[in-house]
Amino acid sequence: MIEPETDPNLITGTLATAGRIDKSLAEASGLSRERIKALMAEGAVTVGKTVTTNPSAKMQPGAHFTINVPPATVAEAQPQDIPLDIAFEDEHLIVVNKPAGMVVHPAAGNHENTLVNALLHHCRGQLSGIGGVARPGIVHRIDKDTSGLLVVAKSTAAHEGLAKQFADHTISRRYIAVCNGHPAPTSGTIEGVIGRSSGNRKKMAVLEEDSSRGKHAITHYTTKRVLSNSSVIECRLETGRTHQVRVHFASIGHALLGDPLYGRTTAPLRPILQRLRFVRQALHAASLGFDHPVTGEKVEFHAELPDDMRELIDQTAR
């Protein structure tokens, strides 16, 4: 039970359950067990009159505790005023329709103009401090040149809840893609272990089924429209591996149009891509569904195809 406290950096209360101190404190305070452990290591947790640093220590109900939670530190990435297409937002999370060409997280070669930079500006003053840092909680990513929906946590509770759903594969994700040729059968499931390619470290590949270098991946697909030399495909992801849709369709001989890493566009389609200056993989995260990690409500969001993919489909249909 949490008690009123005038100092906003202090959480005080009484333990309601017996057992490991980190678990009991997490239940009583609302902080995650990992956050509790980190604060204990910093000497910021007092039970009774004793500073407690052992997370596995056993405690009895009724013990009084104090947790000194320091203000969230500033994230290393810098806020940038970049427009965002927001599908949904509340105090716990935000769902963004990311444009193609935007990197999700700062990394070597992409320190600015990323989604994280944009979110730090948009969410300033709203981030509760995930892991003690005022930053958006990135629980999944889509490639730089893939457009569409992704959800980002604004609080520790949302971050942990969403991460668990992704780990349990209970998130609903639907992608629309345009691939070379006409997959046969027109609907089906592609399975295979995806891991880093031994020939090109920038690429992923379908590996031997018993390979320890990768993770099992499952993509369900349905052909939505047959074009002259290509197909519009709906993909539903059962797992979420790096480059999953791109790798799976390349592995069956139907790489996505415009894919610079895995694609070999057939000759009849090359002039169309050149004329449209379409230089990205034709892949769009069209819908995203999950249980709200705080309210428990089932939510689902949809994003229309961007103009470049609409035009590509129109031109390849002729």
C-alpha cells in the first residue's frame, strides 16, 4: 500500500505481501522488479530503518518502506521538432504512422531525424522515465524504408506490458506488400529460421531448421490482387524477426518490389520503378492490434497505403 508523500521523489508505503523483497516492493509501489533492483543497488530503498540492497531477501507483510526515485535523466538523443502522423495517443502510449525513409532509433550514421528524436520533442514532459531515463519505450521496430504503424510506450508499465505481448506473439500485425511475380499457392504460410547471413552481415537469411544462429519465423500470406508481373500480398506475422517479410518472400523467389537488399526486380518492372523513382521495399505496416497494457482494452489501428505504393500498384496493374 502506498502512503501520501509530499516529496515527489519518494515512494513510501507498507508491504502487503510476504516473499522476496523485490517482488513485494514492485507490487506495493507500481515500479517494475528490474527498476526496484536497480534502485536497491543504488542504496535508494529502505525497509524499516535499514537500507536494503538484497533483492532476494524475504520480508513479511506490514513492513514500512521508502523508495527514493531520482528524477529521470535526460535521454542521450536530442528532441527535434519533426511532424508526426499520430494514429492514437494517451498518457501511456502512442501509435505512430511512420513514413518510409525515417529511422526508428538513433544509431551509427543516423543520430538525427529519427522517430525517437521526434518523439522526445512531441512527448516532452509526458515521459515517466523508463528505466530511469526520460525516453520513449521502443518495443518493436520497422525498417527505415518500410512505412506504417508502430506503438511506443510512454511509461514503464506500458513498456513492460507491450514487451510481454510481443514476446508472447499476441500482437496482431498486418502488412501489405507488392512482390515480384505470382506466389503459388496464392495463400499460405512461409516458415523458416531467420538469422544473420554468413555471406553478407547486412542481410538476414533463411537458415537450416536446426541452426542455433537464428530464430524460427512464421508469415501467413494471402494474395489480394494479381497484377501483370507482380502481386499485392497481405501478410500476417505470427513472429517478428528482423526483415521477416522481405526475407521470407525472397526465399520463395518473390522478393518485394524495390527491395535494395533482397530484391531482383524482373525486367518488365524495372522501367516502372525507375520512372516512379521507387527505391524502397514495397512494404507497409497496415494494421496493429493489441491489448492496451494498462487499461486492458483491445485496440486496433489502421493506416492507409502511402501514395508511393498506391501509385506503384496502379502503374504495375496496367
